[in-house]
Amino acid sequence: MITFFRNIFSSKIGLFLTMCFVALIAVAFASADVTGSGAFGGVTGSGTAAQVGDSKLTTSELSQSVNNAFRAEQRENTGLDLKTYVEGGGFDGILDRLINSFSIAAFGNKYGMTAGKRLVDGEIAGISSFQGADGQFSEENFRRALQQQGIKEQQLRDDFTRNLLADQLLPVAGFGASVPQKLVTPYASLLLEARQGQIAIIPSAAFIDNTTPADAALAAFYSKNGSRYTIPERRTISYAIFSKERFNDKIQPTEQEIQGQYNLDKAKYAASETRNIDQVILPTQAAAQALADKISGGDSIAAAAQSVGLSVAEVGSVSKPALAGTASQAVADAVFSATSGGVSAPAQSALGWHIAKINDVTKVPAQTLDQVRATIVAELSRDKIDEALAELTVSMEDEFAGGSTLEDVANAEELKIESTPALLANGQNPEDQNYRPIPEMQRILPVAFSLEEDSDPQVVEIIPGQQYAILDVTDIAEAAPPPLNKIKPIVTRDYMLDEGSKKAKVIADQIAKEVSGGTALSKAVANAKVKLPNIEAVKSTRAELARQSQQGQVPPPLTLMFSMAENTAKTLKAPQDQGWFVVNLNNIDRGDASERTDLLNATRGQFKQVFGNEYTEQFINAMKQDVGVERNESALTALKNQLTGRN
């Protein structure tokens, strides 16, 4: 239903008020460092794309934001190239969201709103990639993630601050939006509207000339439609994988370390005793002694307790220090002085007077160093290996930052370097459909495709604390169509379909014209004197159209039928030059939702969301006007040209 109303309104206001700012966090994470003087200038780190209040959005920040948003989109749509993304609105969308974010923050600061350091700290600590194996914030993981993405801590904090201010300001703008009933009823009634018509298909294949096309014609077609055959950017990756097992035979604790650990844990290996007890707590010493006498006389502790209106607590096995901690030292002394099967003397805690029945006594003798040596060696080895692995990854990062190559580091650490073929962002090899990347590529590819051409090699965590890889991008093949001779059969097929589609359009236009003039669709199709598929009768409601739309299953001719006037005909091109549709709308059955409370309430809810989004958008526009926004159009044009490869 949401998609249905979006189509009805054909408006840009269908953005949920917080989603763009959640997206901004992801964009900000991928943005590079923002530095420079901030003066208006060219496409450099010091150029300013927009001045928002007292803040400057640099061309460097905008460029990196667009590039990283494109990379994220490309992982979902491998056929996407940067030029198509930019020209399709990706550049303008990122720019608008960044300007909105800067404006909201500037407005909040102007009128005394803040997002404190502790609040920002809490947001950062909640990021899963910054957390360790224990689920707590890890300073090491935090610094590593920032380094891998090329982000400075202050930049990250600024991003979170802006978004926290947005969270404070925006929700109130669209809250409580009201919708008049006179507006709700007509649109709710649209859901009940039914339409009936016919669809004729004029396939391109019916008009294909099987004559082999001339090479010049193919070349011209290929040149005009090159984007149709473009292979997305591919990257060749060199990598070496290593894990903690490489230290298993190299790191062993010394005898001194083993003895030291044993001395440190002497209490752990000392003789110990636990007692399984049931206990009763009474208000006075006399009552406790009387109950103890009953139990010593042969009554069970449960029966004795029940006789005075109390119940037994089954404590289970407990050590003396543990019992002293939960009750008192006096109670622990009394319990551990009694014999197995006996009853302890009354002893007092903050809760009252305790007596306990000793069900069982378990004694563990002290363990010598020789007895626990294997355990201590395993624990010390594990800790030393973890430390060595962490030191190795940090050392590798330092080596790369200092100018060392992947080969330098791999040779020094005796690692085997592997190389991939030129891969798409999803790991596919367009030259070999049977190619399957190794499982580790799921973690390697996102990092490899986020690197710039001159980036240093990187250390990538494959399995946290267990397995890592070092990688370098050795070649970047820009998105481009392959040579014509490599795909000539495909281009020939498409050319012939395109030529057939042009002829099919002439017939489709002729049929639509006759039908609009009053001729029956069947008669107009017969007049075309071409063997065509049978005419298809269609009938549907807007409610069904809405359900299909949510599932992405609406046939384009059906969508067209719900935008036509009654007793008219229109043509529609089929995808991939497959032909043309002639859609003839015969009848419209108007709906009436005035008595349908369910539809009225649902429609009202949809309108409230749309109105709320509109109020929010207008509030953002007002904030931008209040703080002032100045776009540097020359810098923006230059940056867009740079991203799309124009001169």
C-alpha cells in the first residue's frame, strides 16, 4: 500500500525522516580525512563544495562519501559503474544529505543544542565492529577500524554529533500530523476501483530480417549502446593468509614463567573442601538450638523446620569462603566444624541464626606443579600466541605505513602470496563463470574495493583473533565494454531485435491509433496483417496492484492501464527490445470506501506518514535558510566531471 500511494503522489517527500541520517553514518564511516584551508577552490582536499553556516563541506569529503556510497551500492548491484551512479542521482543525493546534516547541526548549535561527549561515546561503543570478543568496546578494534577506513577520530565524532542533533530535532517536526476526512475518503476509494481492458503484444521477433547485418551498422549500434555491455570495475588482488597456528611450534613458556604462574595461582591449586548443606534460618539463638536438637534427635531437617512453620533452603555444595561471603564467617566456621551427616551449631548472620544439615563433604587435595603443568603450559601458550599475533598485525600495519610492499612483508614472515583473477565486487570472474572465490574473500573483497589506486597494502581480520590476511590491489580495470569482436554474436542479436522493435513500434502505433478512433482491438490487430500472439484480457483492482507492487511483480502494461482514461489505447515498449504492448482500457468501475472503516484508517495512517515527512522536509529547508547554505557550483561541477571521467 505504501508503494501504491507513493506512485499516486509522485512526490519526493516519501522519505522516512530518519533513514537518510542513518545512511549518513554509513557514508561518514567511509569518508576520508577532511583537512585543508576550506577556501573555495578546485577539486582538492582544500576545496569547499558548500558553505553551511560556519561549517565547510569540502570537496574531498564529498568525493570520498560518493565513492564509498557507490562501493556499497555496487556490492548489491555488480553491473553498476561510477559514471552511471553519479549521473543517476547518486552524487546529488549524497550532496543533499550531507548539506542537510551540516545544516541541522549548525541550526542546533546556533540555538544552544548539544550532543555531549558521553552521548557520542555511547554511540561509538555500540558499534559492533568496535567491540571485542567479550562484547565490550575495544580500543584496539576501534583504532584498527579507523585506520583501515582512513578516518580520524574527530571526524567520526563530528559525524555522530550531527546525527544525534538530527535525532533530537527532527522527530517533533512530523509528530501529530492530521489529515482531513474529505481528503482520506477519495483516496481510500481508489483502492476499490476496478479496471478492465485488453493487451495486444507486438513482438520484435515477428519483424526480424535474418540477413546478416553489415559490420558498419553493428559498430555504430555497439558504439551507441556501449553502456549496455559495460563490465563493471574489476580488481586483481594479491593476498597472503596467516593464522595463529603459525606460532604453535615457535612459542613455548619458559620454566620460570610456568613456576611464576603456579605461584600466582597457588590458592587455585591448594587443597579445598566443599560441603553440600541444607539450612534453616531462625530469629533467635534459642529457637535455632531447639531446632538443631530436634534434628539431632532423629527428625529430618525438613520435618523439623515444618513443625515451626519454616522451610528448608537447599544450598547445595559450597566452599567455606563462599559461605562466609553469603552468610557470615561465624556461620561458615560452624558449618565446616560439623561432621558429615551432622548438624552445625547455631551461628548468626545479618539474616538471623543459621543451622545446617551436612549432607556430604567433598575434599580435593592440593595439586603439585607437576600435576597442573600441562594446564598452565596450555594457558600461557594461548596467551603468548594471542599477544604475538596482535603484535604481528600491528607490526605489519606499521611496515605498510612506512612504505613496505606486500612482497616485503610476506617474504619477511615467510607467507605465500596468492593472486586472484580480475574480480567484480561480488567475487565473480566475468571471464570464467565457473570461478569460485575462496571463503575468505567475503572479508577481503569489501576492503579491496574500498581502496584507492595508490593505497597502502592492508591487514584484514578474517576470523577475529584467529585468522588474518594481508592484501594489495595490484590492478584496477575500470568499468568498460569489452571489444566488439569478443561479443559480436550478442551484439548482432541485440541489433536485430532493435531493428525489429522499430518496425514493431510502427505497427503498435497504427493499432493504438485505430483503437482510439473507435475500432475494436481485435479488428485493429487483424488489419495489421501480421501474425501476432492472441490478445489478452485483463482485469484488476488498485488494491491488487498495490499488493503486487510491494512484491515487485506488477506487469508494466497493467501499471499503464491504471493511468489511462477510459476507452483509450496506448503503446508501451517491452523490456530489452522484445517488442511493444498496445494497452486498451475498456471500463473503469469506481470504488466507494465511505463505509470501509478499515480502508479509511489505513489510508489515514499513510497520509499521516507522508504529511509528517513533508513537515520534516520543510523544517529542514527552514533550517538551511536560517543558517545559510552556499553551494560552490564550479567546484561541484568539476568534482562531478572528475568522478565521471569527463574533461
